[in-house]
Amino acid sequence: MMIVCHNANLPLIEQRCGSELVLSGPHLEVMPSDAPPTLEDDEAKLAEYATLLADQVEVLVGAWFVRLVEDRCPGLTSDAAVMAILDDGAGETIAAMRALLATDIGDQRIGPLEIVRRSVQFPTQALATAGVTPVERDEFSRRNFPNDVYDLTPASFAAADPGLHEPGLMWGAAKAHVHLRRRRESTGQSGQ
């Protein structure tokens, strides 16, 4: 017997639009009903999603930094020193994201959105170095992001860049699934 189902565990389809990587998915899959995935299968799929999320961050973070700076101070990114700050920051952000996503989920103490949120320190540094005046922020922002004086911290992956929404969502769902499955299997509970 075969089942046709919407499968959120299928990898995203990679397409190139010019020089940008675009990810789309999930898709339909035909799968045998008598072959449920193993924990190892689920962990492998989680690793695929981690790679896709890290790859998408690598593609998008530099342009996001430039947008953040240009939104606050148009023309500032024509300064080589500003771009050096942003380029170095993009490299550090990518490295931090890859390191986090290579860490077993049981050992992760923060999530990838926190890496993205912390990365606003680089556009903030560029703006501060140029003497741009900080912006007025609400109480929530002042309390939760005290160093973000330009109010750059995104509320979600999509707020940073719409291209991060789906990879972030898929990774998060896969992480939750693997975490619950590990827990169930370690306590001898059945169910997927």
C-alpha cells in the first residue's frame, strides 16, 4: 500500500534566481505505509534542514545588514570602513550559525533566531561609528534589547528576511519532532 501525503520532512527545493539562492517546499511525497522513519532518519532530515537554514543565512545576511544600515542612513554603505564592519559581521554571523546548527539539539542553549538577533550588533556598530543618532524605542525594545539603540532586532526570521522564514520554520519543527521522539524513545513510550 502507498500513501500520498504532504510531507514537511522533505528537503526544500533549491533554485537560483540570479546570484541568490531561493528555497521552496515542502512538497508531496509517495511513501510506503509500512516503512515509518527511524529516529536516525529524522535526525538526518534535521541535519539537512540545519544545512539549508545555515546556507540561507549565508546567502542573505550581508544584504540584510546593508538594508538595515541604508534604512537608517542612506548612502552610508558606500564607505569602505562601514562595509568592512558589515562584511566581518556577516562572516561571524555565518560561522556562529553553522557552529550552533552543527551542535546536537540537546546541547543547544540558544536557537538560530537568537544568532540572527545578536548579529544586529554589526550594523549597530557601523551606524554608531558613523555618528548616526539612536532612534526612539518602545519599553519592550529597551528592556529586551538594551544595546540595540537603532531598533534593528527582528521579531522573527521573516522580519530579518522573508527568505529565512520557511527554512527557520522547517528546522524548528524538525528540531521539536526529534526532541520529542528522543524523549519518547528514551522513556519507552510508543508513538511518533
